[in-house]
Amino acid sequence: MAQATNSDLKLPIEYPRQQALAIYARRVIEFFTVVVLSFLALMTAALALKLMTQSHSPLILRPTFVVVLGCLTGLVIVLAARQAAPRQVHPVEVQRAFKAEQDRLLETYLSQMTALLHQETLRDLSDDTILHVARAQTLATLQQLDSGWKARALQFLHEAHLIDKDKTIVDLDGADLRRADLERANLRWANLRRADLEGADLEGAALRGADLRGGHLIGANLRWANLERADLEGADLRGASLRWADLDGAIMTAADLSKADLEGANLREADLKGADLEGANLREADLEGADLEGADLRGANVQNARVTSKQLQRAGSLERTTLVDGSVNVAGL
């Protein structure tokens, strides 16, 4: 699983509070230093002017005051320039601070959840208060975590059997899993119903039998993922990549697969009733036994796909569809 990074190297939202305070304190100190040195420079200039106008003052003091005045003026200019210049934080420092904060957030969450597990309070489904607390902590933490850390939190929930499809303890409805790095993750039979997985990387992930009903998977990467018998009813998969994914027996009724890439996907016995497949790429897909009743295949490409004319006739629309033989169905149904 790839390490999550703060690619744009900007100061992250969760930048450690101690470092922020240190930067602020340093700027305050520099500001007051400029003020003090400016005052000393003015006093030195005034004194030097007074001595130079007095004929009885020692000659050696005159150049001495000029040198002191020059040094003080130079310091004032340097410090003032530092104050005016935009504060640049070194990329390495940003990355180190970002990683430390992400680790802290995740460790705190895992400690809290582990404590609840050891007390067996989470397993007691009759205690709604504990379940609500666990869900609130989970949603709040996931919202703050970056892609790689989201994946670690989700893997913990799955391994601890807290998001099992048949006995869900922590409900991930609406959970922020956007752009989560879940490549090759094991999420078999997990309850991810209505979770936000927009832009998530699920390439090669094991999602057999997972509940993804109503899930937000816009632009998600599901290439080579195992979604055998997964429930994707009403899921939003617009623009998602499902190349060579295994969707054998998957439920995809009323799913939005417009502009999705399903080239080479295994869709045997898949339930695609009422699915939106407008503009989808189904080249070389295996649709043997798939139910396409009422499916919208306008502008879709099923060239060289394993699908019968009888199946296609059950579709809601075949307007501008590129058929198995490569011809374009201009008239539609």
C-alpha cells in the first residue's frame, strides 16, 4: 500500500500546534527586536550628531559612534526585511510535521477503539450510546486523515469485525473515504453502504460480497478489483475505472455507470436492471447471463463483448451504441 503524502507541500491544516506557536513567537521576538534596535539607532544618531557639533568632544568618539550607528542600522534593515519576507517552511519540515500529526490522530483513534473493544462495550449492540460515540469518533477521525491513514483506519475496523456486513457495529454511512489508498485491501463482506469513496484507489481490492449500496464511487479506481456478488444497488460510479474487475453476480440495479470504463470486466449474471450505462466502455466485457432490462446503453461501446442480441433488446435504449460487431446503432430502440 502506497505511503500517503502531502503532494503540494503546502502547510497542512493539521500542522502541529507547537510548531505554529513557535513560528508565531519567533516573529513576535523579531518584531520587538527591530523596534528596540531602531530606538537605539536613533539615540546613537542623536548622540553622534551632538558630539560632532561640539568642538571639545574627543575626536576618537566621532568615528566610533558612526560605526555603531552603521551596525545598528544594518541590523534594523536585515530584521525588517526578515519580517516583511513571506515565511517559507522547508518541504521536509512540512512532511515530517504532517506525518507526525497524522500518526498521532490515527494512534489516538485506535487507542480509543481498542479500549472499547477490551471492555466489550462495543459488542453490546443494545447500548446505543456507545455505538453513537464510536461512530462519531470514526467519522470525525476519517475526515481528518489523509489517504494512507484512512486505509489503515478502515483496515482496523474490518479486521476487528466492526464493519461486518451481517453484524455492523460501526456504521460508515457518509464516512469520508475520499481518495483513500485501498489498493489490494481486504474488505470482503464489509458494510460500506453509502460511504464516500470518491476518487479512492481500490485497484485489486477484495470486495467480494461487500455492501456498497448507495456508495459514492465517482472516479474511483476499481481495476482488477474482486466485486463478486457485491451489492452496488444505486451506487454512483460515474467515470469509475472497472477494467478487468470481477463483478460476477454483482447487484448493480439503478447504479450510475455513465462514462465508466468496464473493458474486459466479468459481468456474468450481474443484475444491471435500470442501470445508467450511457457512454460506458464495455469492450470485451463478459455479460453472459447479465440482466440488462431497462438499462440505458446510449453511446455505450459493447464491441467484442460477450452479450446476446436478446439481452441488448431488453435494454431501455441503444441509441448510438457501438454494437458487438463494431457497427453503431443509429436508430436506437
